Amino acid sequence: MSVRIETEDLAAAVGRRPFAYVASAGSDGVAHLRAVVCDPAGAGFHFRVGQRTATNVRETGRVTLVWPPLSGHDSTADYDDHSVIADCTASIDPAVDDNGDMYLIVVPTSAVWHRPARR
């Protein structure tokens, strides 16, 4: 089951979730998954990425973010037991930090609360 989240409400919806997974794929279609800590930035999010994710974004300009559900003891609000899935446009931040790390800037185009099908 999925319930739509307005993109302007996404940062608030995931505010208590400590991390997300960023899924990217290059022009060859091979998927790459990485755990990231997202910081809200304007209409989207900003986070550090590795070389593979950066290469995929340069090729496609798209990623999907998935925030897993909160664990049972942290689950206190509606939808805490749901994952959050957001399709996003993506670009590499031209600024590189002192450690040489690259950062991704993503802007959600759609987002949903999603829970697994129940038996």
C-alpha cells in the first residue's frame, strides 16, 4: 500500500529517520545502492556520495531515496512502520569539501509512504 507525500512535506516526513538508501544506476542499467545521511537543502536534500554514485548521477541525473521504517520501539506516529520512497532529480554539488568528498543535491519529484503487503 502506498500513500502519496507532497514533495514539499518530505523533509518533515523523514525528519526522525536517521538515514536513507540512495539507489542509482548508470547508462548500463546496473543498480548501485548506498546508505546516506540526508540533510535538508532548499527544496531537496544534500549528502555525501562515493565515486560510483557520482558517476551514475552524471550519466542519468536521477536517483531514488528510500528511508526504511522506524523500528518498533521508535515507532510512535502514523506511518512510522512505512518506508518512504522518493524519486528525485540529482546533480553533483560543484563544491568539494577539504577531504575531497563529493556531495549530491537531490530534488524530489514524487514521494510515497509504502508498507509491505500484509498476509
